[in-house]
Amino acid sequence: MAVIEESVFISRPRQEVFDFLITTSNIPVWDSSVIQAEQLGDGPVEVGTRFKGTSKIMGRRFDWVTENTEFDPPAKTVIRTAEGPFVFAISYSLEPQGDGTQLTYRIDADSGLGGVFGKLADTFVQKAHARTVRANLETLADLLAEHPDHGVSGT
């Protein structure tokens, strides 16, 4: 199982960071591997809420549907694959730290991230994707720190 875990400090209150993260239309704004994402159905995000989207990792595109399996605002949320070419789970854990938030992002991919490319690619793809995750989290932190009025709608 491939695991990538990275943390970043964000100069915004935990609830604001959490609200921004669970607004699906915001994901492509800060996550360079997500081309598009949307919530399926209406209503607030909760356990059982599904999302669909398209990602591009190492030049390969794939569609996915995820389901929210843990939802504990504003501390943690976990999504898991419901449909797609490989099984993965992504968790966001948020801890208050001073006047900001410590965000820990973790992805677990059962077949390894190279599963889309072939088993031999696992190590290479995991290292490359870890760099992408780190850069994405820095983008997220900068975006929310520099544009506190960015809000949760992506506008």
C-alpha cells in the first residue's frame, strides 16, 4: 500500500480551512492533479456524500467517484474511492495551532499509485506524487493566507 503524508501550517482559523477544503469546486484551485471535481447531489457534506472528478497524475487521466466515510467538522474528513481504476483514501486532519491551522493530508492507495501505470512504477510515481502533494499544500496555504476573502466558494 502506498502512503503519502504531508503537513502544512495555514494562517487561517481551522473552521475556515475545513470549509474551504470540503467545497468541492475549490479542489482544482489548489490541487494541480485534479482537473475537475463536483459534489453529487444537493445538501451539506456529510458521511455518505459522494463526489466525482477527473485527475491527472504523471500525464495519465482517470475519472473517479469518492464517498465521504468520516466527517468530523472542523477536525477531520476522509473520502474513499467508490468507483475508479484504483482504490484510494484521502484524509484531511486539522489541528488548531496558534492563530492558524496545522493541516495533515494523507493518501493511501491500496494498489500503489503506480497501479494506473503498472506495478514497477509504484516507487517512482509515489515519489513524484509526494512532491506534487507538498507543492499543492504550499499553494493552498499561500492562497488562504494571501486571499482570506477567497471564501469557501472558490470565487
